[in-house]
Amino acid sequence: MSNHDLAIVILAAGKGTRLKSSLAKVLHCAGGRTLIEHVVRACAPLGAKQTVVVVGHQAEQVAPAVAPFGAETVLQQPQHGTGHALQIARRALGRAKLVVVLPGDAPLVRTETLKALIAAHRAGDAAATILTAVLADPSGYGRILRKSETTVAAIVEESQLTPDQRELNEINSAIYCFTLDKLWPALARVKPNNKHRELYLTDTIAAMTAKNETVLAEVAPDAREVLGCNTRADLAEVDRIFRERKRAAMMDAGVTIQLPETVLIDPEVTAGEDTVIEAGVQLLGKTKIGARCTIRSGSVLTDALLGDAVTVEPHCVVARSRLDDHVIIGPFARLRPDNHLKAGARIGNFVELKKSTIGEGTKAMHLTYLGDTKIGARSNIGAGTITCNYDGFHKFPTSIGNKVFVGSDSTLVAPLRIGDGAYIGAGSTITDNVPADALAIARGRQANKPGWASKSAENWPQLRIQRRRSGQERNQKPAGRPKNTSKLFVQKSRVKTPFLRPSPAACQKRSPPQTLNTTAADAIVRGT
Ligand code: UD1
Ligand code: MG
């Protein structure tokens, strides 16, 4: 169908008083997009010469929302009704012969339905063709007054219905196709005869039939397509329908969705065959998921890019990150933006990543923060490892090579480079680069003091009592009754007992420094 003579006008100047919002109605979201974006997108494939959006309330926000789709905007200020909005748009329509008019607040309409409307209008050589729907509950909508089985006499707004007309359940969707040289004279005859003193576009229908022009009705195949969003409840219902449509499309494409009504998927999300999405998952933005992935309960993915066979365990949060094939994350992992997890990488529970690259097969399984970090392949990051990437002013990078073993509870103070095959002793605070193949340990040495406890108990009655109670001195000769167990005494003895606060020199004397052999190194770096 060639539509070189067609223009589109979308009415989006109203405030949307019934929403009780500081945001213009058409900028509210349903189904992951603003209402106006849904409408503009539905019109785009019609190939009209012009698409004109009438803006008014918050025009400066509405105009940029439609600009990316090549729509032109005209300003209606103040807003004197839908008929007035058409008059404002007139000049922008150029030489078009037909116009499709849509409200900016009815976002569920499909392109196919609009094509059918235009085709019916052309075929019937009509002055106007109205997209109508039959609703069980027509309240809130203008009603269609039929002239015959195929033609329409008038549209009556809800506020002007007579008691008999309240029974009518065919409603006006506010989506019409008009022949422009029939519309303008009819609109000129319309008067603002209503309580808002507005020019209603709906009144042009009666004005046309009064001049024996043909007005047709095209009944929408699915009545839900024409739902308008005047209230928060309307918004929720429209959102529900969009989400349902999207889930149905995903299931048709071979995706399993458990408890579908609990899963929220934005319109641009895709997923490959045999991917399983569990209950309570949200897939948002431009998230793309490969085949055979599993996204488990409670996970929220925004703008994530997943390869094939990726597993996202329960309750993960992923933002703008790429996960290659066979990656496993979670449960309870948080990926802030700009991470790349290469094939087979594993990120475990309570691990947070930011701007980090995790190499093939590398693991960080527990309680870890990696920020501004690049890690090579097959490295192991022990539990509790933290990259200190921020000095309060600037962010600094950490680079970790291939097959590096970072022992548990290590603190890596950036900027820092750790070479291939290096080992970091558990509990280390690493501030200097570590060459490839080296072992780095940076922590206080352990001092064992043989017999410390029993020796201390001889001079420390409180400790003696405690050890007896816990059975540690059961086989020893019962100690005499402690002479003084007063709080004061205990406090004094704490200060006096040399073993409680040994000087570094004393430690050196009592326990010779450890020598590092292979077994000791093993123990030092023991990570997860
Ligand atoms: C309108 C129709 C009603 C129909 C219903 C379907 C009229 C008078 N009534 O009622 O028959 O059943 O839609 O949803 O048309 N707008 C402007 N400028 C204005 C006034 C409105 O651009 O001066 C825009 C609004 O931003 C909105 C659209 O026109 O996008 C429709 O206006 P709205 O107030 O929602 O009309 P309804 O009461 O829903
Ligand atoms: Mg409305």
C-alpha cells in the first residue's frame, strides 16, 4: 500500500489531569516505553509523508522523545481541545490528502490495525473512518452512535450521554482516518458546546453526517488495543497487556518462562532457544540473552549481553555488562556497569564487580569487590579480596595476570600489577607490583607462645577460674582460692601481665621467624 498522500497527527499536548502527576501524560511509561514512543513506533511502518506530533504541556520534554523517530512537532498553547489541536497541525500537513489521527495516550494500537483502518477508509471512499471497539465496560469513553450497520451518525462524549445512550458499548478509540478536504469544513462548523468550552474533534463526525458525508467504523480486532491511559489504573492495565504480549512473543521464540505473570520483560529484550527464565525475573533495557541460558529467580538484568549457556543464579543484579558463553554468576552477585566476563568465568555470592574484565575460567567465588580491574585467564581470587581502587579523589586500575592465585582476605591497593602465575599470601595488603611467578606476603607475622595460657593462669586468678570452668585445668591440681577477683584487680592484672601486650622484640625472642618452604607457602596462600 502506497501512502505518499498520507500524514499522521498524534495529539500529545494535554496535561493528563486525571493522572495527578507532575509529568505530562504521554511521558508516562507502560510496557517499558513512554506512551508517546509506543504510538510513534506503531505509526512508523505506515510510511506516511509527515508525522506531526501536537505538543503543549511540557513540550520541551515531549519533543525530544519523538525527535529520534523523525516526527515533527507543532505547539498547541493553550490547549482548547482535540479539534483545536488539529487546526494547529494543519499547516504542517502540506499536500497530504488523508490523515490518521491518534491520541498520544492509547499506546497498544498495532500497525496492522492502522493499515486495516486506512484500507477500509480508502475502499469506502469515506470522509472519516473511526477505529471503534466493543467494551464490556465502556465508561470513560465517547460512544458511537450508529446510523446504519456500516455507517456512523455521531460520537457522543461520556459527559453528554442521555440515559438511553449509556447502554451503548461501542466506543470511540480516538483513532481516525480523515479525508482532509472533508475534515476542514466540518471542523470549521464545530462549536465548543461542552462544559470545558473545548473544540472536540469528535463533533466533526456529526458535522460530516449532517452534510451527508460517509463516516465508517472499523471495529478493532482486539478491543484491548484501543485502551487509553487517563488514570493510574489504566496505566497499570496497559502495562500488564504489553508485558503479556512480550512474554508470549518470547515463548513463541522458544524460551521457557516459569510463572510468566511474575516476569517483567522490556520490549527490546531478546533470548535464544531453550533459555529458561524463572519466576520473578526482570529483563530490562536492551538485554540480549543467548541460547540455553538459565536466569534464576529474583534476578534483574538491565542492558546485559549474555552468550550461550550462561547461568545467572538467584537474586543477581546485572547492569550493562557482557557475560560470555558458560559464565556462571551468583547467587547474590552484583555486576555494576561495564564488566566483561569471558567464557567460563565464575562469580559467586556477594561479589561486586565494576568496570572489570574477568578472564576465561577465572573465579571469584565469595565476598569480593573488584573495581577497575583486569584479570587474565584461569586465575583464582580468594574469598574476601578487595581492590582498593579509590583514594577519595581518583579511581586507579588493578591488573592481574593469568593463573594468579590471590589468597583470601587480600587487599589490593591500586594502581597495582600482579604478574602471571604470581601468588598473594592470604590476608595480605598489597601496595607494590608483584612480578610474575613471585609470592607476595604483606601481613603481620604469627607468633606462637608455647604454654602461655597455663603460665599466665598462675598469676592471673580470673583466667585460672575461667580455664577451670571450661575444663582446661580439670586434671591439674586445684588452684587455691583466688585471693582477689575484684574488677579492680582484674583490670590491674591486665595492665601488668606482660604476655597480653608483648613488645615486638619479645615476640622475636620467643618465636623465631618462620622460614618459607614450599609447605609453608602452600599454607600462606591458601585461599578459598
Ligand atoms: C478522547 C475522545 C473520546 C475517546 C477517548 C479514547 C475527545 C473529545 N474525546 O477522550 O471520545 O473515547 O479519547 O481514549 O477527543 N489533546 C491535545 N490537545 C488538547 C486536548 C487533548 O493534544 O487540547 C490530546 C491529549 O494529550 C491526549 C489526546 O488528545 O493525548 C486525547 O485527549 P484526552 O483528554 O485523553 O481525551 P479523552 O477524555 O480520553
Ligand atoms: Mg484519553
